[in-house]
Amino acid sequence: MKRKLKIIGLFCLAVDIVLFFVSKILFIIATVLILLAAIGGEALLVLNALYKRTNHWKNQFLFEKNFISGRGYRDNLTRNLDIVNLGSNPAKYGLFYENVRGQNWATGSQGLEMDFEILKYFHSYLKEGGIVLIPIMPFTAISQYIKTKKGYWDDSYYIRFAKILDPSQTRQLPNGSKLLRKVKYPLIFDPLLIRYLFADVPTDNSLEITEQTMSAVEIEHDADRWIEGWKKEFDAAAVIDFVIDGKYIPYREESVSVLRQIVEYCKERNLKPILLTIPMSEYLAKKFNADFRQKMVYDFVEELNIDGVMFLDYMFDSRFDNPSLYNGSFFLNLKGRKLFSSQLMKDLGLLI
């Protein structure tokens, strides 16, 4: 035993000496991990629990409070919702419910399949005839293309859904069984996360921002950054490629198929699906010409060919394009979110 401890001690000393001169943070992490290996698994479980109290972990799941837990009975469950929305970041930052019984079911980066899985699990909390808002954004039509991009929809993407879906649903996701374990023991799967016990990140308060935090020049640059990001994400050399490049056709057809399934699922359960677009600032709106808008938004909605489903279009609505309503060029700030949502609720007849 003494010989084993001596060997461990010498190894720790050698590694620590090297890392001390490279990085103090790595020095601390390496020391802790080596000691854990010597001490055993119980200490690692303690550190795992401590990591799950960090902002780095919590920030990934701030949306969780928007969802009703289906695991166990609670007296304070909100039932008979009037309205909910699916969608990704534009919906997350675009919709706010007050004076109506509503919940925002957008988690951030959220593809159409995950919209559908969330609807399947939580739809029963809507009242009879409740409204399901289905956002259509600039690249919804070809969003399925992202599945071809390595590293985009990986464990870091699917793990957020493992936190809110039924375990039986999660197991059907890529690496689903692993995700369920990873939610419980993230530090065991990635021991380097221990660094956030020593240097945590700030709490994500982006949903609480009420003002535009950028100058006009910065907003312009932010709009350009979004365009360049989408071009990279979808392997396009220019914005016109989104309109003319045939490589997107099968992914567009797949998007149509999933959205039709979502709409039919709603109708079968006497829910009211509504398609809508969410506003963007004038800085970003001007980046999309008339051909793009027609092909990627309006033609796509026509292709869905869904009878009796309302389509509300606010994407390029001048009432909501003032940059003061946004933080950056794309996402509404809290002030803009409340203004837009109030008008939407009036247009839907939920508010007078």
C-alpha cells in the first residue's frame, strides 16, 4: 500500500510540475483528477453534484422551467393552456405570455423533429382547441440540411431534450441511453468539466435584457455575422444560392413532411396549429431580397398545402423592425418581445 501511494505521489508531483508552468487551471484540474483516481468513485460523485450547481451546467437548461414536469404529481401544475409555441431561438426570444395561459416551448437551437417530440410529450396540458404556434423562419425550409453537418446535432444538442422528454422518447434519440446517463453524471463523461468548479461562467440573463446593447455600426456587423454564419452552416457561397441551388430540394421536402405531421397531430387532438413568422430588425431584414423571401418563406408555406391552417406573417413587419426592440439584429429584447407578443395575442383574439 505504501509503495502504491509513493508511486501515485511521485506521478502527481511530476505531472503537476509540468502543468504548473503551462497553466495554473490545468495544474489544479490535473491534481484533483489524479487524487480522485487514487481516492475512488465516491469523491467523483460528490464533484459531479457540485458541478451540476454551476452556471455552466444550469445555463444549458434554463428553458426547463417553461415546461410542465410529467414525472410525478404536483399540485401546482399549470393545465388547460390557451397557447404554446414550438421553435428555436427566434421563438425563444420572440414570444412572451402574460394575461393568457401560455408557455414558450422553444429551447434554443431546436429542429423540427424536436419540435414534434416536445409536442408529443406535453400536448395534453393544452386545453381543448388550444393554439400551437409553429414558427417559420428564414431557413426553416431547408433546416433539415443541418443533419449533414458533423458536430451540429451531437450529444450537446440532444442532451437538452433528454432533460425534459420522457425517457422512452430520449432512448430513441441518437445515443439516447447514453444521454440519460450523461444528464445524471456529466462530470464522469467529461472530467475536464471540473474546471468550472474553479472558474465558473456568468449566469445567462439574455432573456432579461430590455434594451438594445449595440451601436448602429455593431448592429450592422451583427447582421452580417448572421448571414455569414448561415452561409457556412448551409454550405452556400452567397445568399442567392439558397434560392437556386438544387442540393437543398430533398431537405426542403423533408421539412415539409415533418411540418405536415406536426399539423396533423394537432388536428387529430383538436388543437389549433397556426404558422407564423417572427419579426427581425430592419438591419437584418434588408439582407433578404424579394426572391429569397418568396422562395424560402412564402413558397414554402404554400408547399405545405395545409387546408384551414392560419398563417400570420410578421417577419418583415415595419411595426417591429425598429432596432431598439432588439438586442443585436435578430432577437427581440424583453421590451420588443412584450410588444410583439401583445399584438400577436390581440390578433389571435386572446387579448382585447
